[in-house]
Amino acid sequence: MNIKEYMADVGARARASATVIAATQSLQKNAALLAIASSLDERRDELVSANKKDMAQGISDGLAAALLDRLCLDDQAIDQMIVGLSQVAKLPDPCGEITDLSYRPSGIQVGKMRVPLGVVGIIYESRPNVTIDAASLCLKSGNAAILRGGKEALNSNKAISACIETGLKKVGLPKDIIQVISTADRAAVGELITMNEFVDVIVPRGGKGLIERIVNQATVSVIKHLDGICHVYIDDGADLIKAFDIAINSKTHRYGVCNAMETLLIASSVAPKILSRLVEAYIEKGVELRGCERTLALVDMIAATDEDWGTEYLAPILSIRIVDDMNSAIDHIARFSSGHTEAIVTQDISRARQFMSRVDSSSVIVNASTRFADGFEYGLGAEIGISTDKIHARGPVGLEGLTSQKWVVFGDGHIRE
């Protein structure tokens, strides 16, 4: 296979189909989403069988436990994909929405219309469910999509692609609206991220190495985040019962996800009251703990290094630091955070507001687990990824994040004097 020619063909077909989906009405887009869901349900055995091949190969290749967890596609995962499609179908269609209409002194009326981005290229690893998340959001937001999953999920993604194609065909839409790259050749990624004539934006989802490569090599605009170094700060005004539950859930609910807590910060005045209980619970769940000098003075654990504070573990490892107060916690976050998600546990509403306004991350949470930093939990139906960029889209990227705005002007024979 000539990768350059193959990708150019994929890009050209995506660009042509983008004009079709951009003009497609909501009812037909929703029908397509539900048809894809039906196809997934009808082909469960094929999906599971294809995934078993990927899982077997992954085990043989020595994939890490976190990656195998993301790769697994069982009945429960298929149910979640079907639910996700149904939820996206029920979401309001952002395309065509006109906002901020106002009359100007000249008599013209000026506003903004929400429109699709065009062709979205999405590059991801391990998780075959991302194929459905990406397809559903791009379809509903009026975009064509080129999806390139990791080689470890190649069989699963091909099976899912067949379901998508069936659903699109059933409602009379071109199959080229959603294309899943059928080769594991890494050169396909290099082509995709430099096809400016065909692709409008790239969304990478995966490990830091993958995203760094794309950011460094792409000539197409990129929506991305590199790390999920998330913090929970237990304030001296915290309800310690809530603090305990939030600190445990933020770390141990799932380890290999970007919104899992990697560093726990505790105000010095409350550390003696809660630290030992937390340590006991973490150890019981198999979490390796690494602490600062002040933490080590209260509880025995591995000494943390400067490298630990800036590490996204994606594993049952947690760094703990005792800080003087909220200001010290914010200073630590400013230095080491990746700008993904930070949480404060406090009953002091004034401090909560200060924390929310001063912490510069894509999600800032008060009295809840960092695990809520997720498109599904935010009511987006699904997410295309998390953005820690500050321009265009930030945080979980759903339908609105896959659109842009253009100015619209209404007149009635007006001419400029």
C-alpha cells in the first residue's frame, strides 16, 4: 500500500463528504446515530470476537494493564457505546444556531452563527470505544471525520467501522463522512497531520509520547492535552468525611485515566486528623505512596522527589504533600499542574471562590472528585477529548467544541454611507 496515495484519497473523500454532512438536517443525523447503535447491538458477537484477537495480541506484546483495560470491548462496553450514541442523538444540534443578534446604528442586524469545523482528524490509542465517541460527536456537529486508532485495536476498530458504515448507509448518508484508517502503518499519522488541504483540525488522544509527536510535527491545528497531573487540596475548612471519600475516589476509582488524582495536597492543620486514615485506605487498595518531608514526619512512606510532583503516573501511585494553607496549595498547583483538573475540599465558600478564580486549569472542582472531569458527566453525551489549550476549546470537548462561529449580517437594502 502506498500510504501517501491512500491518505490523499481518504482526505479528498472526507473533504467532499464534509459539504454533505454540513448541510444535513438534525433529524437525519439523529437517525444515523440510532442506526449505528442498532448495528452495534446486532453485531455484538463480531465486535467481541474482533476484540478478543486484539486482546490476545496485546497480552502477547506485553501491553501494560492500564492499556489492556482500555482495550477491552465486552458487552458492558458495547452497552455504553449504544447509550452514548442515544444520548448524543438527544442533544441539541449546535449547527445553525444564531446568537448575539443586535442592531447597529446603521440599521443592520449582526450576530454569530455556529458552524462545523469541516474535517476532523482524530488519532487515539487502545480504546476502541473512542471510535464511536468520535464518530457520534463529529456526525452530530456536522463534521466529516478521519479516525486513526492504535494498532493494538485494529481489529476492533475495523468491526466498529463496519457498524458505522451500515448505519450511515441505512439513512442515506455517504459512508465517507466517517472513515476509519485501515492500516497500522505509522506513516499514516504523519500524512494525516500534514494534510492541510483536506483536514481542518487534529484531535490526539493517547499517551504523552503520541501527543508530543503530533504537536511537534503537525501543520494542521491541534486540540490537545499532554498530561493529566490532577490535584486534590484538602483545606483546613474541609469536612473531613467528605475529604476522605473524595481523596480516595479521585485516586482509586480508576488509575489509568487522565482525570485521576496524581498529587494530594493537605493543609498542615488538618493533616494529623486525616492523613493516617487515608494512608491506611490507600495501602489497603494497593496504592504506593510518596510523600514530602512533612508527610514523612507523620507517616512512613517513600520520599517524594521533585520529579514525582510533575509525573502523571496512570498507576496506583500517589504523591502527598502537606502545605501551609490554600495559598501554598495554589502555588504548588501553578508550578506542577498540567492544567487539566484540580479540586478543593472546603466548607469555606470564600476560599472555594478564590480557588476557582485563581487556579488556571480547564476544570476546577469544589467538594467533588476529579473523576467528574469528563464529557459524559458534564452532560456533553460524550467527549472527543480533553483540551488544556486556552484558544477555541478548553476542558472536555463535545459538540460545541467541534464547531466554530461565523458572523452573519441581516439588512434590507442597506448600503454603507
